[in-house]
Amino acid sequence: MITLLAKLLKALNAETSPWALAWAFVLGMFIGLTPLFSLHNLLILFLALSLRINFAGFLVSFAVFSGIAYLVDPVFDYLGEAILQADALQGLWVGLYESPLARLLQYNHTITMGSVVFAILFAVPWLFISYHLIVAYRGRVKAWFDRLRFVQVIKGTKFFMVYQRVSGLRGGSL
């Protein structure tokens, strides 16, 4: 886990596009909030592996939102039940349930339906929130951290210079 966090910090401090990191956080959020063993998560995992996003950010976001999902499962259950019991949508749900592919998606389960709808609704706001957090981190927190005296002392050591050469950081960021 420490290695994963180190890779995430390296990506936050590197030249990685803030949008690539933000999309990693969104895909990790989606897979973390929804039930893990479902067909739509296979698609999300395929996207995460095939797009140029930061995989460490994806995994950290997945871990964080998996913990959050346990706390808000009752909300997902309530939301999914309300959607599945809506009179106007009964024909759609019956038609989907009769389809073998739709049954594999398991959208007839209240928590799955509620979590997928919530994740879809929250994806765009989380994309922009995470983008702005990354930009703010790079602009303010990283600059403040680099000005700290003990960081400057560490960066001045021979050990850090050897570490930079070996790791390929070359930018002088921790």
C-alpha cells in the first residue's frame, strides 16, 4: 500500500496530465461504489487498463470509495428500490429482466441499481472536483512543501541525488 501511495504521489508531482489523473479517480470511484463482481465493473477495468490513466490513482480511488460504499449502502438500497419500483419504468425493467444480457448486469438488485445510478450522477462532478484538487495541489501544496527547510536539506544530500538518478525523477520533487 505504501508503494501504491508513493506511485500516486509521484504521479501527482510529475508531468502527468491532471485530466488523466482525474479520470483515474472517476473510474476508481465508479468501481469502488458499485458491487465488485459485476459485468459493468469488468468494462470499467478494461477502460482503466486500456486508457492512458494513472493506474495507481485508479487503485487508490477504488480503495477509498470501497470504504465509502459500505457507509452509504443503505442510501444505494433506498435509491435503487425507488428506481426499480417506479411505475413509469415497470415495462423497461420487465423487458430488461427477460433479456439474458441484462440479467448478467444484475440491475434488478436494489444496491446495484442505486450505486450505478449514484456513480453515474456523481461522475461528472467528481471529475471536475478531482481535476481542480490536483491543479490546486500542484500549484499550492507542492510549492509550499518544496519551500520547507527539511525538504531542502533532504534534497541537498548526496543520497537524494543518487535516488533521483536511479528513479528517473530528475525534477527534484519528492
